[in-house]
Amino acid sequence: MIMVTGANGQLASLTLRALAAAEVPATGSSREPGDGQRRLDFDDPGSLDLRGTSTLVLVSAGYAEDDRVVARHRAVLDAAVRDRVGHVVYTSLTTAGDHLGFALAHRSTEQMLRASGLSWTVLRNGLYAELFGALLTWTGDAVESAFGDGLLAAVARPDLAAAAALVASDPAAHDGRTYDLVGEPIAAADVADRLGVAHRTVALGEYRARLLADETLLPFQPPMLLSIASAVRHGFLGGTTTDLAGLLGRPPADPLTVAADTAASMRP
């Protein structure tokens, strides 16, 4: 049986949908499981029952500080060893993302996975095109960002889900492999052009102040978001690979269209 963690999240739910479309039996797990899903709470090691799981798609539980994320992943990998899971597919972070404020937990998890004795595949996912579009701020008839002229090799979330489903469906073919799954480089100005509006660049200091003033953000989120803006702005996230197209057997979705559609949906 294939099990996909974080079934209520967007990447995991899309992965389950892709497996279902391919008629590959799979189940989801979550802290608050839905019908037919298994309860797995990474903060409750006693809930981590992975018996009968042939392939575990471990979707990163990255919505927390590093120490908590690493502890969560360590607990689930310990359970995978104990329950003799056949293969673990881990959704990590693109290699170019080493400069980002949330890279440490991903790289730590990769180290734990390689040392576990489990069979594994690491999917180093690029940043979502949906996220890039969502991080553009509307000001009147223009959009603002701290990205400057920098490029992001953005990728559509459904393509990453499709890649995860393909690997989980035939894990032996991908044993011990690390894939860098990124898309074509796009800039904030490209998104603005697609929308027919202007793009204005704000300084990183101003962007930090806006993030810190946003009471909807958790304490660890402003530095994470600022690190994305700085890395894009200074040219660290624009590199491409052919890994995603190779896995999918087709060109990935156009990230510019996805980012522009997301930005347009957020227009006041």
C-alpha cells in the first residue's frame, strides 16, 4: 500500500488524486483524517502506525520551526524503520534553495533518510509558481514585490504531485535517486506583463517591515518569506534542470501562466 502523509494539504491531496487517476491504490494520512484515511500525527509518536505500507510519500511537515520539523520527520522515519516500510519518497527543497531560511530541516531530513537503512527517493521540489504569484502585492493597478529583476525557476504544484505519484508507483526504478524538480525561470515583471500592469520593486527592508507588521503570520514566517525574496532578487533560484520533464515524460506546465492566474485571482 502507498501512503501519502499530510493528506489535507495541497501537494498531498494532488498526489493522491494523481495516484487515483492512474488507478494506483493509495491512502492518505493526516492529523485529522478524512474518510478512508489513517490518523498520523507527527507530534504524537504513538499514532505513527505504518504497518502494511509498501511506499511512504513523506510530504514535509515544514509548517513550524526547524527543531519541531526535524523532530517530526525523525519520528516518522523511526516508525518507518520499525514497521519495515519498503520505500520512502521525501518531498524536499530544490538544491538551489540551500540559501533559504527553511532549507535546514529539509537537508537534515535527507541526512536522516540516507542513514536510516530505508530504501528512498528524494524529490527536491522547486518553489511553487502559485506561491510566486501569491507573493505579488496589488497596489492600485500595479503589483509590488521585493523580487527585483531576479528569476525564479518556478514550478506548478500539480506537476510536482504528478512526479511524486509516478515515483511512488514504481519506487524500485528510482531507488537512491535525488531529483531536482524545477521549472522555467520567470520574473515578477513577466507576471506583471502577462497581467497588463506595472511591477514596482520594494526594498528588502520595507518588505521585512511589512511582514513583521502582518499579524496573520506566525513568528517563523517573516524570515522565511524574506529569504525567498532575497534569494530570487540576487539570482540564486533561477537555475533549471531537465529532471521534472524527464519524470513526467512531457513539458511541465507554464509557470508564468500559473503565477499570473494566481496573482489575478488575488486582485482586489
